[in-house]
Amino acid sequence: MSVVNLKNNLHQMVEETEDPEILAQIATRFASLLGGKDAGRGLLYEEKERMELGKVDSETGRTIHYFQIREKAKDILGSL
């Protein structure tokens, strides 16, 4: 199959697809193949950067424990 035929077939499949999850998966994989994402995890550079910042926050104690968040959620939801 020629490159032109492959492109046309891909374009047609994308045009016929209405499922946003499928389209998101295709976009992620395509970007990964082109080098725009971390190929191992499909993460955007910005997502990896935020994860690294979160790791630093955790290591330096700038975190809130899960149980504290759960209690705040109970307080908020309990007042509805």
C-alpha cells in the first residue's frame, strides 16, 4: 500500500469515528511515534514536569495527608 493510500485510509477512519476515547488514544499514539510524548508512558512533557514537581513537594513535606482531605470532603458533603 502506498503512503498516499495509507494516509487516505487513516483520514477516512478518523473522519468516521465519533468516539472521543478512540480519537484521544490515536492522537496520543501518533504524537508518541512522532516524538512529542514520552513513548514509554504517553505523557506530555508538561505532565512529566508536574509529576516531578509533585515528587519534590512530597520529598520536602509540602503535602496534605489523604485522611485530612477525606475529612474535609466529609465536612463539605455533610453540609449539603
